[in-house]
Amino acid sequence: MEAAGKIVAIVGPSGAGKSTIFHLLLRFYDASAGLVAFDGVRVNEADPRALRSHIALVPQDVSIFAATIAENIRFGRPDASRAGIERAAELAFAANFINALPQGYETPIGERGVTLSGGQRQRIAIARAILRDAPLLLLDEATSSLDAESETQVSAALARLMQGRTTLVIAHRIATVLSCDRILVLDGGRVVEQGTHAQLSAAGGLYARLAKLQFQAA
């Protein structure tokens, strides 16, 4: 259980079960044992559509549709006004590149967003999440595949998005979780450690070993 407004990171080796937690929360499938609850409601008893309306997701691999910029952002809230779409784009630091496009918000961006850079696609996803304005935000390491300049811009947009809402972060890089309120360390589908970066580093367990390997490689 986590207090509202906190940022919790989920780390661990490949195959540890990090993505499974997100899939259970979104009710892509139900748990065969144990309990998953959101705001005191058992997820497996909730209507999937109603449940997902309270969750915003910014994935590592963003789904972009063969439509206009505005239509892609509106995917976060189908009934959104044009003013709401433009405000979300501004908050996601996407407005400048959108306004520079030939048709602005009405610019078609091609299947899977082939006309956009990776950083631009991520900022579209963040604009969607801002427009959705959900109390729970799920981030699947949204900056891991970006160059340094794009990562800086996307990180600033994510910091703005996380304000005032509970955030769960799947983290593949230890450097991105240093300031999180709590870190859960998964291994073999189980939480084997939890605490802050300082606490886990001092404990000398799996987290400390992962951190040492990554920082040495850097």
C-alpha cells in the first residue's frame, strides 16, 4: 500500500516481474493469488474501463497512430477540447515542435509516428497523460532510449506530470530512481528489498549490486 502523491520505483533484473505489476493494475489479466487493490477496491472486481480511466500510462514504446497530432493527443481523453489539447502539449514541452510543423496540430504524423523523433513521440505520450489527468501514473522508463538532449526535455515534462499524483516507475537504470520516495526491488516475481536509494545501497543486497554494476559501466 502506498500513500497518495508518492513516487515509487520498481527495479530488478530482466524477467523479475516489473511489467507484470503494471499489467495486473491495468487488469490485462487477473492475479491467480494474492490481492491487487486500487483506492481500496479489488482490481479483479472493478470494471476494466472504469479502472483504466483512473490510470495514465507513459510506456517505453509509445503507440502513435496514423492521424493528426491533435487526434493523437486527444487519445488520452476523447472528449477533450482543442484548448485542453493545446494546454496539455504546452505542459509536455511539445507545443514548440508542434507549432513548427507545416499544419501545426493538424499535421498528419504517419503510421507509428514515423515523421517524429523519439523524444517528440514521448512528449506526445506525456501530453496524453496530462490530458487524462488520472490520479495514478505508470511510467515504464520513458527516457531510456533517448539521446541526452531529448532525455532532458522529456524528463522535465515528466517531472511536471508527476506533480500531485501517485507515480509508479519501472526503472531499468538505477540513476533514474535516486530521488524516489520508495524503491521496490523484485527478483523472481517477489519483492526482496524495499527502501530509499541510500538505505538499499547501504544494505549490500541485490539493489546495491545492481547499482554498483551500472555505475561502474557508466
